[in-house]
Amino acid sequence: MSFTATIMSRRALVALPLAFVLLAGIPAKAQDVSFARKTVTIMVGTTAGGSTDLSARLLAPFFSKYLPGTPDVVVKNQPGAHGLTVMNYIAQQAKADGLTTVVGSSSQIDPINYRVPQAKYDPAKFVIIGGVGIGGTIMIIRNDQVAALTDKSKPPVAMGSVSGIPRSGMQMTAWGVDYLGWNAKWVAGYRGTPDLILALQRGEIGMTSLANTEVRPELLDTSQYTINVQSGSNRGTVPASLTSIAKVPLFAPMVQDKIKDPLAQKAFEYWRAISSVSKWAALPPNTPKPIADAYHAAFRSTAKDPTFIARGKKISEDVSAMSPEDVTATVQTLAALPPEAFTYMKEMLAKQGLKVVARKKKKKKKE
């Protein structure tokens, strides 16, 4: 080998690792991401059977179908602390490798829930995949309690709520008590929707709030139950299209003109914003863009899939897909709300005897 050839060979050897370094610096693209022979876990912070769980199970087979490499996708329920346990895990422990996602409800992006010492997550830092709209929530009351709701000479109606801060649909009761004269008291501590429905059927509680998807056929028995108000969608302005619910009065118009205090008006607008979001899916903070792009592409394909739409209609006639941009904008808007907007709600609940609010405040003062 000539001297010149030897020099060229040495230069090639030097250039080879340099080429690898340069190639390593080239950003990966969504099409370079593959989940082949891997398992993606969708975490859900509620018990099985509720609307959040149903939304996760609706998405799961389509994530498997449209994510690169067609991975196995499983749903894992891990209820605890009103969803905080799972959200804290996603924020603090889950790897940002695309193999762990979460599906949550409006409760988990509600500042009244996550601006507490127990919450170690900020939903505005999650990478939103998209959302599933299911048409809002309803308030259902046992017929033997209907008269008592507007008659304060009778014992107050027991309003069933999950442990922790009430879900956004349940918060209609707080506004109903203060501005519509509802005669109700809070009974909190239920783990999830199945427990609430059972308590309602047994008469342990007189009323509760459910997502439209959670209204079982037996709850439509008008000889036993009355659906008295609905939240609707689009900030409480559009009623559900379900035949059984469509004619039920919208809650927001019943209350908004009765609220005169500017701070209360801000708080009510906050409630309308939070009630307009149904279910959402997200990746952990700092998920690399190529992985996020792969999920966004999979979600958009899912939203257009006729099978997804057909299966969604079986859950709710009002089911719809919400773009990652729209959900992200709502999450960030809520995160930017001034503290007084949701502090008002917490204080209103505390005045109505929901002890969990006061307990959280005491913890915060000690810290």
C-alpha cells in the first residue's frame, strides 16, 4: 500500500466515527419511531366501568393499530386519591419513552384539584395526545327526593360525590345550592361511578352527577329517577343529542344571570371552562417530539376511523374526538387562571360542609 493510500485510509478511519457522531446528532423523525414487539400501557386513575375507563378502552385498540410497529396496548386501572396517584406517577416516575400514557378526565386538569400539596403534577407540562368528548354530564335524582330538593322544610337531599374535590359535573350542586336554592348536603367518599350508582339505587344518596355515557338503561326508568339538569357541551350551551337527555334543561343558563358578584362570575366561567372538557390522553412531560408526533398522527388517524366512530357511538351518541391543539389550549388556559377563580369554588364547597376542602387547607397551612 502506498504512503498516499495509507494516509487516505487513516483519514477514512478518523472520519468514520465523526460520521457516526454527525449522524447521531440528526434529530429522529416520527417515521423513525417504532413500538414493534413492545407493550404500551394506558394508565387510568379510576375504577373500571366509569367513563374515563371506557374512553381509555375505546382508544386502546386504535393506538395499537396506528402507532408505528403496532404494539400491544393494555389499560391499567390504578384508582387512588381522586386520580392524583396516577397523575403523580406520570409526572414523576413514568419514562418518557412512549410506552406509558394516561387517560384522565376534566377533574385532573382542574386547578382546584391539582393546586394542593398532595398533587405533584402540572397538566400543562404533559404532552397532550388528544381528547374524547362524550357530551357532558347530568344530575340524576331519586323521585322520592325531588320535592325535597326545593323544599327546605324537608331533610336535605344527600348528594353523592367521589372522595376529594367533586368532579366538574358534581359541582353543579354547589352552584345549585347557592344560586337556585337547592336543599342538598354533600356525602363524599365514594371511589367511583359504580359505587355512586349502587348508592343511588340503594337509597344511600338521593342524587349524584354522572357522565352521559354512565347513564345505564335502568337509570332512565322515570318511575324511579329524574334527570333534572344537564351540563351540555361547548361551555354549557349545546344540549346532548341523546333522546333521553336532549330535552333536559341546560344548567348554565339557569344560573348565570343570577350571579352578580364579579368574583363569582369569574368562578362560574372557570366552571364552564372545566366542564367543557371530557376525557383526554397524554404522555409524560419531556416526551421527545418524534414520539409525540407519532402519537398525534395515530390519534388523528383514530379520529377518522369509521370503526372508532361506530364504537364511540355505542358509548355515547355525542362522542367526538378533540384535537391535541384544542385540548392543550384548554389545559393551558385553565392553568393560567387566577387563583381567586377556583379559590371561590373551594370556599363555596367549604361553606356547604364538604369537609375535605377544609382538611386540605389545614395541611397547606402546616407546610
